[in-house]
Amino acid sequence: MALASSGSLAPAPWRVIVTRPEREARAWAEALQARGVVCDILPLIEIAALPETSALVQAWQAVPGHLAVMFVSANAVRFFMATRPMGLDFSGCRAWSTGPGTRTALLEAGWPEGLIDSPDVGAPQFDSEALWALVAERTQAAVAASIARPSVLIVRGTDAGGELAGRDWLAMQLEGAGVHVLQTVAYSRLAPRLTPAQLNLARQAACDGSAWLFSSSEAAQHLLQVCHDLPLSQARALATHPRIAQRLLPLGWGRVDLVPAGVDAQAQSIKSLL
């Protein structure tokens, strides 16, 4: 099924506006459309490479000795794996991901499938809590069996101000379990520069009954930065996690509904809501 571009409006007033970074937005919208959900994309997070990658190359040197490397997103996988030194063997290190998109990126990058820990594709939520429930017992056993303190590297992004993007919840659980946590930045998450056609799409979608799908509250913040005069009191949002919904409500959205994170359950939920 053809995907409507951000410059051509889908005719149905109940379309869903997918706000993920462009690469992920297109794939997710295509998956939803294949399940009968009319979509358009408006990427509200721009992914950018770091100008300097020497820190990533240095971080790679310690990977074979880590208990695991946790990747916060598929982009974390892509940018970190692109800096892997030639011939470096990481086959003894596990990779952690919070969702199927990141797991797929790991497999495509060559990480051994048997060394990847990720919530099942049918899990109700893809978040740090779901990942920790999966790896906590093995992690605690490794701490108990180790003479030296085990370490986990978290690979993540940074925002436009250089602050680490995302939550520190998992890092806190690891530290509490006796794990030494290291963090490295692999890419930047920036507010997009919308084209005139994208701005027109945003203004129309705020008023025509479209539902804005947010898998990150950062995308909603970016929307206000680049199109601050939207009549959000007339608009509706779909949030893939309760934390996102809680952050959207104070921004003035007229209606916020919670939908599952997985594509099959999400499509069914969206069709029942719209």
C-alpha cells in the first residue's frame, strides 16, 4: 500500500500522523497501513551524526569486557556499529534492546542472535522496565559470581543542548544491583526544519480530526518549537506509553489516548478509537 508523503494529504479525516524520525516513521506508517490504518508522516525528531567519533572508537575497545551493551534505539545501533574497529571481536558480549526495531537493527548489523536480549514482539510495552524484567536475574547472578565489578555500556543519543536523551531508570537499576554503568553518545536528536508543505500538514492535522501518534514526548516538544501556534485544544494525540501521555496532557492537547506499542495491537487499538 502506498504511503502518503508529508507533502500530500491523505483524504481520510481519521488518518494517523506518525511523528518518529523519518526512517522509522516511514517503516512504521507502512506497517500500520498494511493493517488498514491510513497514515501520513511528519518526522518531528531529526537524527544527526556526531561531528567527532573518536570517543565511540575508544568505547569499542572495552566492549569485549562488558557484561552487555544496551542500545536505546535502532539509531544507537547504526551509529555505534558504524564505528566498530576492524576485526574487534565482541562475540562474548550481550546486546540489550527495549524493542523489536532495535533488535532488528542489531541483527542487521551482525550481532549474534543468541546474544541479544529484548522484550518479546508481543510484549505490552517496549521500555526499560520490560528489558530489566528480562535481564535482571542474569545480571544479579553475574554480579554475585564476579570478583571484579561487572560493567554495562549504554549507547544513546543527545539533544540539541548536548544533554543525554532519554531516561536514567535502567542505569539506576544496574547501579543498585552492583553494576558499573558507562554511557556513550552515538548520535544527536534535533528538532526538525519543516518544509512549507510539512507546516501546512501540521496545521491541517491539528484541526481535521487526525490523530498524532507519539512514541516519544520529545517529538511533541519539537512540534511546539517549530509550529508553536497550533490549536492543540482541537487536536488529538495517541501515546504509546503512559509516561508520554502524562507529558502530552499539560501541553494542551484536546484529547490523548493510550495505544499499545506493538504494531499489530496498536493498529487494532487505533481502528477501535477512530
